[in-house]
Amino acid sequence: MKKEKLWTLEFIVMSCSNFFQYISQYIMVAALPIYIMNNLGGRRGGNRLGNDFFSDWNSLLPTFGWTLD
């Protein structure tokens, strides 16, 4: 029986893609409150609200993709 390789090009590309997607999410969660306070004149409550909308929207995106398919 021939062994299949785990570290194929497709596996490496998919792993890198997922890694960079999660890193960008973490950066956005950290940078969004700073952006709201500095550029939009927001207060602490606005920062929390902005982060809440961002995280809620990201949790709903897979559902929208599934329903559109």
C-alpha cells in the first residue's frame, strides 16, 4: 500500500491561508477600538459596541455562505 504524503502543496497553501486569515481577525479585534477612539471620536462604550458588531458579523458570515449555496 502506497503512503500518501501529508505535506502536499495544497495542504501547505491551505494552512497558510487559514493562518493569515486568523491573524488578520486577531489584528482587527485589537485595532478596531483604537481606530474608533482616535479617528471616529468614539468613547469606551462605542468601542465595545463596535467590537460587538464586528464579532457578531463574523460569526454570521458562515451562515450566509451556507444559505447562498
